[in-house]
Amino acid sequence: MSGQPAADVVPAARGRRRLTVLLLAGLLGCPLGCERSAAPGSPPAVPGPQRSPRATIEELIALRRSGAYQSLGELVLPGRAHEITTTLLAVDEFLHANRALCNFVRDNVTPGLAQAIDQGHWSDHLGVFSRYVELVDERIEDGRAVVSFTVDGRLPLRHAELRLVNGQWRYDPGPGYDPQLPAAFKRMARGLRLVLEDLKSGKLPVETVQAEPERLLEEVRLRLLPGVKMLPFRPEGD
């Protein structure tokens, strides 16, 4: 015995025992208080989808409104983002031309005539990328989902389909994105730009339009016609 007091020996012994327990815990690969690890060979836990089907569609709509088309690929089926983006860019070009024409007519003729020639309704046939979409509900079954929605508050309900891919919901655009769509909307945009150019240049005098509003309505119809004939759909009444 070295003559060391017993009171000093006891804490040292406790310290050695605690160190031994900590070392054993480290060798076993589990810190004190942790849950037991999965047995070797057991399948890894699969995380659930980060977004629900409805939240996925909401995010797609937000991306469309902000023009963040590069992010669409993460939320649609692999290989389908390009056709959607190409179509939406053409639709945006058309809506820009429509807005410019309506603004000119509103400022130089009458607001009523600007409303009458507004052609924005042509973009209401793009599924969840239409204007004024309101989501209603969602149904999920066997790795597939359907989100119901309205466009401009009108019935019947429309439906967007999604599929579960690698644990994440992806929008399935189906066969609706006809390769003619981008060319059709670009041609329609060109027609509206021509009408605006005629108004600004005086080829179609503002005074004439003020006296005969139907002249402008007919001009818009004729300029749109080549592009409208290229569309794969026809709204009711057209």
C-alpha cells in the first residue's frame, strides 16, 4: 500500500470503470442511450415522399407562375420536362402579346373593347398549368395519385395524375402535350403582334376602331386563325 487515503482511491476506481464502459460502448458501435441498430442484412428504411401529391402540384403551379421552369424536371416524370417547358414558353410568348394588345386598346380605345378582344382563355387548356387553377382533393392508390382541380371555378373537375418514382411523387402529363402546341401558340402570338403593329402604325386607324369596334374584333379573329387551326383542341363555341 502506498499510504494513499481511501477517499482518493474510490473516485479513481469509479473513473476507471466509467472509462471502461464508454470504451465498450464505442467498440459496440452504439453510444450510451442509443437505439439498437438494425440487424445485418435487414432492408434499409425507405423514407416517405417529401411532398404529398397535392403539395407537388401546388409547387408545380408556383414554379409556372414564377417562370422557374428549370426546376420543373424534379417534379415531373423523367424525360417529360422538356415538352412541358417548351410549351409553357410558347404560351408565355402568346400571353405577353395578348397583354400588350389589350393594354394598347384599353389606353387608346375603350376598356370594354380591350376585354372583348382578350384571348387569354386559350391558355386555359393546359391542365394544371392553366390560369386560375384551384385544387380540390387528392386520391392515392398503389403508387399512383390523382389530384382534382377546377380551372376558373368551372365544372366538371379536371384531374392531374402522379406516379411514385424513387419514393417521390412525380407529375405525369400524359399524352396532352401535343408537339404542335408550341408552334400553334407562337403563331397565335405573331398574329396578335401584327394587329398591334397595325394599330400603332395607323394601318388600322384608332379612329376607325373607335367608330367600328367590330373591325378590330374581326382583325384579331383573322390574325389568330392560322395558329388556332394548328391547335389539337377546340374550346366549346369555337
